[in-house]
Amino acid sequence: MIDSVITLAMPMRCVVALRLHRIRQRAAKRAAGQKWREHGHVFASQVGTELDAPGIRPFPG
């Protein structure tokens, strides 16, 4: 993995959505317990692994 920092300008609604996602993901991590595998993905499966095409749902609405 390459360590890098990129700053993006984005609307506040995106910032809020990402912060809420992080809260939900932390809850998923706690629920998964020892099954969780930390890979640093922003969008991860229920056990922390990368998402594959069948595991991605379209955004509702």
C-alpha cells in the first residue's frame, strides 16, 4: 500500500455522509469482532475486506 494524503474540497453534505458512514463502519467492526480484517478501506464488507461487484448495492433514491 502506498501511504499518501490527498486533500479534496467537497460539499458539507458529503463530509457529513462520510462521517456517518465511519460511525456505522465502526459499529460493524465491533459487531464482527475477531472476524474483522482491517485493510483501511473506506467502503468495506461486513468483515473489513474489499467489496466485490456482487457485494455493492446501488444507492437508494
